[in-house]
Amino acid sequence: MKTAGKKINSELILHGNMTHAILSLAIPVVINSFLQTMYNLTDTYWLGRIGTAQLAAINLVTPVQNIIINFGSGITVAGSVLVTQYIGAGKKEEAVKMANQIFAAAMLFAMVCTSVCFLATPGIVTWLGADAETYRHSLMYLRIVIWDMPFLFVVNLFSAIHQAQGDTVRPMFLNLSGILLNLILDPLLIMKLGLGAGGAAAATLFSKIVPAAIALFLLTRPEKEIRIDRKYMGFEREKLKLILKIGLPSAIGGSTMQLGFLLMSRNVYAYGTGAMAAYGIGNKINSMITLPSNGVGSATATIVGQNMGASQQERAEQGYRISRRICVVFLFISGMILSRKPISTAIVSIFSDDPEVIAMAADFLRIMAFWCFTNGVYNTSMGLFQGTGHTEVTMAVDAARLWVFRFLTLWVCGDLLQMGVRSVWYSVVVSNGISAVIFCLLYRLGIWKKARIRLRPEVDDEGGIQERKKEA
């Protein structure tokens, strides 16, 4: 029955109705992403009940954790792309070997970086310019939550492997177990036991351990087509080269983007803890608004990857164009609704009762919501270039989005136009819009059509090149 389900997904992706394929992949990913977002939203909600200082503390240091996570996620992004294309080409054994290489590399990276970050935390928080109270809360939060990284990577790998096979439902249910545990632990540790930011970090850590244990158990089952097995974990030079070729640009792009967010946090903190809290609330709500776009972008990468692996370029392009249209229309309508002042104010009031924070966060949300349709172009284009293995393109656009467009806009609005904290809000939407336009131009140039991944051909007994028949 399980195998049949996988065949149906593969058949749908490669030959079925494209809109149906996009939605069947994207909807579970959206729910899964929502569950992931709930970790931070739950922390934000309960810490907001305590006070602005603790809420500002986690918003200040979260980009530090995200820098490391995004660099390591480059490994799993590479794995998802490569496993997807191996499956599309009918090379299941190579897909298994690649999954194991990804697992070994990700675990090694996670343990080394977690240890280094734990030791460097005091210096990092001091550099961010935190005052005495914010420093104490930030230090405690980051030193605890950073240890969730190995467990997070196991869950991410589980999601990447299953999504590559067209299965986005199991990862959704896996993350549901974690968020339900987090929903219970957050109020218990933060409010009942009075642990504050440290309690939020501990709740997040414990809530990642449980789904990671379940994921590892499922990934090592011998009946799984794509599974984790020690006999495949010895590092293979050729596969490591492929991982670096595809994953390194994504890792650099993701981590430099998060470093940019870290510097943005430092700029926002200059306007006070209220502005920092408002910035965090606005970003978290915006991440929920764009969840459908992220989900469709992820589905686009899977659809493009499998169809390119099966040498169906026109169908891959069709998948991208339909995905982009769905995202832009949905986000435009949603943005028009959420940018209304009464609605934005009501939403941000859930996370804070500080009038100053509510006013700034609502203003931020209105501006972002009005222009959020550009995220539809951005996310689906990311999926197109990732699915074709052109992660060097996504790296370049990601880096430029923050390091050029965002900081340039911040300087113009803040230093030249003297717009105060609103310069931060406008720097976000302007940089996202410019990046979306660049992606459209790159798509028109056809860069994505150029082969980036060359899957190793199979050689038959007579020395000729032989392609495996694809499963129907």
C-alpha cells in the first residue's frame, strides 16, 4: 500500500494534473511550516505576557541561531535536490546512498557548530549591544536552544527525503507531535515554573527531541526504499563533491541572509526594546502570511527536480508558472485584507499589551502585508532554481537582497530621509520587491535550463549507456 502511494505521487508529479500535483504537495508543507512557526509564536505569546524585555531578548538572538541552522540546512537542501533528481531518473540506490551521505555530514556539522556557538554566546550577545537585563535573558535562551540543532537536522532530513518522494504528509504529522508538546511545555516552564526565556528555550529543545527520535526510528526501518543505514555512511568523494556543489551556495546564501537579519536586529535595537519587540512580532506574523507561498515554493522545487531528472523540461517550467500564479493571486488578496489598520492592530495585540509595541508592530505588519505578493514570485522562483540545482543563483539573490538592497534602503530611509524606525519596515519590503524582479529577469534569461547536476549514467555489460526505466 505504501509503495502504491509513492507511485501515485510520482505519477502525479511526472504526468498528472499540474495544479493537483502542486496543491497535493504544498498543502501538507504549508501545515508543516505552520507547525514549525508555532514554536516561535508560542514562545512570543507567553513571553509577551511577562514583559517586553524577555520578548526583545529572544528576538535579538534568534538570528544567531538561524545563521548556523541555515548554513547547515544547505546540506539538507542539497540532499533534497539530489535525492529528488535521482528518484526522477529512476536511480533509487543512488538516492539511498546520497541520503546517508547527507545524514552523516549534517550530524557532524551540527555537533561542531553547536559546541562552538555555546562557548561564543557571551561575546555574541555583548556585540549585539544588549543592556544588562536583555543580556541575561538572551544568554540563557541561546545557550539552551542552540542544542536543538542536531535534532532539528534529523527532522529536516526526514522531511527532505519524504518530500523528494512526493510525500509531504508524514513530515507534517511528525512536526505536529513536536508542536503539541511545545504548547504544553511553554506555559508550564515559562509561567508556572517562572523560568522565563530559559523556559521557552527548554520547551523548544524538548519538543525537538521527541520528533527527532521518531524520525530516526522511521528512517532506519529496513523496508524503507530511502533509508538511513550505517553501511552507506562512509564518506564518498564524488557524492560529497555534489553536496558541496549544490549545498554550499545554498548554505552561504542562507547564512549570510541570517547574518544580515542579525545586523538588522542590531539596527532595530538602537530604537529601543519596544521597537525590537515590534520587529519580532511583525516578522513572525508575516512569516505566517507567506506560509502558503513557502509551501508552494517547496512543492515547486520537488516538481521541477523530478521532472528535470526525467528530462521533462517543459513540464518543469509549466509547474513553476502555475505555482507562481497561485502564490501571487493568493498573497495579493490576503495582503489587501491584512493591511487594513483595524485588522493588523487586532492581530498584533494578541502578542503584546504594550501600546507602543502594538502601534509599531501594526504599522510594520500593514506595510509588509500590502507588498507581500512579491514573496509569491520570490518563493516560487527559489523553488525553480533549487529544483534545477542552480543554488548559486539563489545564493547571489539572497545575499544581494539583504547586503545590498536592504541595507541601502535602510541607509536612504534612515540617514537621508530621517524616517526613524519606519526605515526598517520599508527596507524589508523594498529589498523583497527588487529581489522578486531580479528572479523574474533571471527566469526570462533561461539560466535555470542549463544543466547543473549531471547524474551518473549506468553502464551496461557491453559498455553502452543505459537508462533505467522509470516507475509508472
